[in-house]
Amino acid sequence: MIKNDLWITERAKQGMIQPFEPKLVRQLEGAAQPLRVISYGLSSYGYDIRLSPRDFRVFRHIPGTIVDPKNFNPANLEPAALHQDGQGQYFILPAHSYGLGVALERLEVPENVSVICIGKSTYARIGLIANLTPAEAGWHGHLTLEFSNSSSADCRIYANEGIVQLLFFEGDPCEISYNTRQGKYQNQDEVVTLARL
């Protein structure tokens, strides 16, 4: 069953999401003019996490190379510069390209919960596709997030603002969780984690 805001809040108090924002934030106060942001925080049946400003990488074409998940060449990714203007901090994902970012929030997924990470409609409407990704029962760390710019124009991706929504599904306890089997992407830091075998 999908879990609601009350359940998410209670689990966040136990450390499931850190830092945790108990309401949906749409603008930042405190400056001369409030800054509108792409929403993040708690919603009715989910939680919108933010993109970290620490690391974003874009795939680049290197003639003669093939991207191979069994033998990944880190040279196929180049760090993207973090820009800033009156709208906030952002990375640029070029047209028809693919990039990897990392979540600002750290997750501690309970042993009887699986999380599905889905894109936000604000980004989908400009051609940015967030890969549908799971965080399995017992997974801990900062999610590495995957994005495809299907647009023919370069795309801004804002750091410290909402980037994807997490949906939490609780089930009967599993026999072997991601944590129990010591999954290869366990305890990711707040940096992009590359493909592993």
C-alpha cells in the first residue's frame, strides 16, 4: 500500500529522510523578494527530494568508446558547472543528452518498504525525463539520479530545489533486504555513484 504524509512524517522522525521538510515548499522567504522554487518536501502521498549542488555529470561522446555497464569508463562523464543567477543555482543539461545527479537528502529505507522515484511534472513539461528508479527495502544513502533531456534545447536543472518525487510502498517483511544482501549501491555519499558490477 502507498504510504501517506502522516506515515512519512513519523518515519522521518526516526531518520528515514534527512534533512526533512514537513511541508511542501514553493518559495523561499527571507530575501528582499521571495524566491519561487520548484517544490520540495512533504506531499499527500510522497516526498519531493532536492538535487544536490555538489555533483552533476553529463555524458559526452568519446569517439571509439562504448558505454558499458560491466566496464564503465568514467571518462564518458564530465562534471557540469554549477551556475547561479537571480533564479537560483543550476546545472545545464545539453539538448538530447543524459546526465547524473545526486539527491541532497539521505534516505534510510525501512526493511519492509520499497521506494519508487518518479519525475516531477514541472520538469516533464520541458522535456526532462527522470528515470523511474527504485530504492529497495533496507537501502541507505544519497540516491544517484538519472536524467534525459529529450528536448532540442538545453535545460536548466535547479540545485537545492525539488527534482523527483518519492513514493513509499509498505509490504510484508522480505526474507532478504538490500541491506542484508549488502547491495553494491549501499551507503552512497552525496556524489554521483557510477555504474558497478
